[in-house]
Amino acid sequence: MKISKQVVDAGVLTELGQRIVHVRLQQNLTQIGLAEQAGISKRTLERMEAGGSVQLSSFIRVCRALDLLERFDALIPEVAPGPMAQLKLRGKARKRASSAKQPAAAYGPWTWGDDT
């Protein structure tokens, strides 16, 4: 199954669990062996493979034990600012997102004595 934004969370977890089972079996690892290599309990691995919810750190440990961690770069690639953004920032890293500004017309016309 292809994972897309139309697939519900439970479907994504199930698909990821099935993919972990597939890779584990390709590497000829038992659940106990993989759980020991990853430093998690066998029950946590069973839950993960069944599509249950587990901690992200457990998922990362299993992916590291299966040599899949390098693929995370494709999942969320590192973002480099464009040339114009680099000029605006002048070497400073952005720390906050800006909020959407409301157009001036949304406030109504300004008149003298309108201090409220």
C-alpha cells in the first residue's frame, strides 16, 4: 500500500508495521533478536509490527537496528534557505514563524479621537 495523506493514521501505522516485519524477515531476524539489538522489549516490537502506537524513540531504535535510519533524510529533508532569504537573514537563523497580518481595511477607517 502506498502511504498518502488520504490514509488514516491507523492505516499508516499498520503499513509501517508490515514494512518493519518485511525488512526484519529479509534480514533473517527474530522478534527477540531485533528487540535486543534495538534495546526495546519484545512486546513493544510486537505492538509496532501489529500497527499499534509506540514511542517515536522506539521506532527510531528499530530503524537504526535495521539500518534504515539514513532514509529519514528523505522523509523530512534538511531545508536550506534560498539566496534571498540568506540575504535577509544575514547569517542569522530564523527562530519564529510570522503570523498572518490583517489588512488595514479590517480595522476600519481611523479618525481623530479614536483611541480605543
